[in-house]
Amino acid sequence: MNSPRPRNVFAPWLALLAISVLINYIDRGNLSLAAPLLKGELQLSPWQLGILFSAFFWTYTALQFVIGWVVDRFEVNLVIAAGYLVWSLATAVTGLVHGFLLLLLMRLMLGVGESVAFPSCSKILARHVSEQSRGFANGAVSAGMKLGPALGTLGGGLLMQRYGWRPVFIGIGIVSLLWLPAWKRWMPRGAGFAMADQTAVPTIGGVLRQRSFWGACTGHFCANYQLYVMVTWLPFYLVHERHLAIESMAKTASLYYLVDAASTIVTGWFSDFWIRHGFTPTLVRKAAMAIGHITSAIALAGCVVAGPHTYLIWLLAVGVGSGITGSGVYAFCQILAGPKAAGRWTGFQNGFANLAGIVAPALTGWIVNRTGSFQMALVITAGVSVVGSLAWVFAVGPLEQVRWKTAQEELPEIPQLRYS
């Protein structure tokens, strides 16, 4: 059997995946932008707002451990379309509901829908993109993740200021549905590289027994820790620690996210370039993750000591470091798991990694509340980044597909009784 021909990395479906992730991050972050308006209109307490912010992660994180299995078992193109439909409708309906309980229900439904995104994207890329192009493809998808907060912070904030929060939620949810017919038209078809993959489909236990899985989970958690600190607290940091006006804050935060996104795409392209020129994926991918995490750690420490005229340089350097790591997080699980198991590996890895979405914002808020500044919170985030670099380099093994055993092979041998 001939190996499948590598797909064009500039195919329309890759752009659609990046757009879906961009909308994903706009939808999950728009409640934070609407919080001041929601609080007054619906008479919500800070405690209720905190519950609404975190409710998304209750269903999103829990379902990661299920969706990976679903993605590997059912047609992934339909799974991502169904999830996209659910989260778009949840966003639109949020603009119609009144009361805390209905808002909470919509945030839970948003988490249900968005839980399909990254396991599905990872499965599709593992199936249809060769290793020599995987860095750029993952970088493009991850750039959508970074551009979502940029567009949401700048555009969403301005739209809410002019039209109110309800029309913005309804409009974004309805307009987002245009993605579905485009996906039906251009989604990738065929088995791709999975057809040439002769390895068995692993059980969940087989995945969990891999040392590289836990190394990747640790590294991914550390990358997400920094991501969620910046997504949830950067606007507050710029206003209260750096004393920026709201308009200046929106522009500065958007610039940070744009630098992060650009760094992701550039790193992905250069990673593929070096692999095509003979360097091993293990060396290239691990080096990128180490450089990214260490760059972020140094830059975060720089933000701690920087003055009002120098902090922006260090802040943008944090974005560069975050972007460098962005193109590799899912490339690791796609390589190690292979096309047949990429969904379940990604789902479990993303599930453990997204515990950072529960820990990082809450811990940062507690530290800022106790100390009155972000200094200690930034130092802790820098330390987490250092741990991430160590995890990717030393806890993850060589980047080559695991030789999976069948469920029958994983059963322990039963000793044979001999009769004399």
C-alpha cells in the first residue's frame, strides 16, 4: 500500500479550523468584557460573576476526558461541526436570557460545545498533515487561539460600548453559524495518514501508561497556566498596575495577543523548515518548547522589575515566548499518538492541562488580593514556565509514534498450570 500523499498545508479547511478556534476564544472570553454591564443590569454580586467565569471550565475540562474517545470513534468532521453548532447557539442565547441561573446554564453549554475543538483539530491534523508541515499547521490553529482575545478585547469591547452586551452576544452567535456551510464545503475527506498507520488503536489505559503522556501533560499545563493568567488578568494588570486608561489598555492588550499569534505562526514555519532540512523532530520541537518557556520566564521576571517606560518591551517578550511554545503543544501529541489515537491522547492531555484554567486565575487573584500587586503572581508564573521547559525536554521521550498494543496484548499473561 502506498503512503498517502501529504496534503496542502494551505488548504481551505486549515483556515476554517483556525477561524473556529478564533471564534472559540472570542466566545469564551466575551463574558469578561460584558461583566461591568452584566453586574449592573442583572444585579450580580462579585461572587456570582466569579461562578459564571469558572462555570465554563466545569463542563469543558470534564468533557475533555470523554471527547477524545468520541473523536477517535466517530467521524471527526461531524463531531467538530456539532460542537461548533452548540457553542454558537449557546453564545446567541446568552444574549436573550435573564437571571443568574440561565446565564450559568448557557456557560455550561458553552463549555460542552467548545470541548470538541482541540481534540478534533488535533485528530484532523494528525490524519491529514505530514510531520514536515505540522509545525505551521499547528501554529495557524494556535494563532486563532491567540487572535481570539485580541479581536474580542478590542472589537468586542467597542461594540458593547456602542450597542450593549446583548446584541453583541446575539450577533456573534448568529454570524458564527456561517462557518458551518463553509466547513461542509471544504472539510478534509478521506482517511489520510490513518490509512497507512498499521499500529493498533490503544486503550485509555495504554495512553495513561506512557511516560511521555505525563510529560506532555505537565508541559501543557505550564503553557496553559501562563496563557490563562494573561487572558484573564492582563486587562486588570494594565489598568491597576500600569495605570492605563481603558482605551490604552485595550490597544496594549490587543498588541500583546497579536505578537503572541505572530510568534506562533513564525515558530511553526521555522520548525518545519529545520525538520525538512534534516534535523530530527525531537531536537527541533523540544528546542522550541524550551526556548519559548525560558523566554517567557525571563520576560515575566523583567516585568516585575520594569518601570513605566520599559515594561511594554518585557510584556511583548512574554508574548513572543508564549507564541514559540504555541505551535508545539499539540504537535507533540499528534506525533506520539499517531492518527488513530490522536483524539483520545489530545482529549486527556487537554483535560489535565486545562486544570490550569481553574488554578491560575484563582491563585493569581488571591495573591493580588493579599499583596496588592502582581509581582509575586508574575514570579510564580515565571517559575511555572521553567517547570514547563524541563517537562518538555526531559519528561517527554523521543518524538516518534508509540507502538501501541491491542487490548488483547495489554492483558496480563495467565500462567499455565502443568500437571505431572
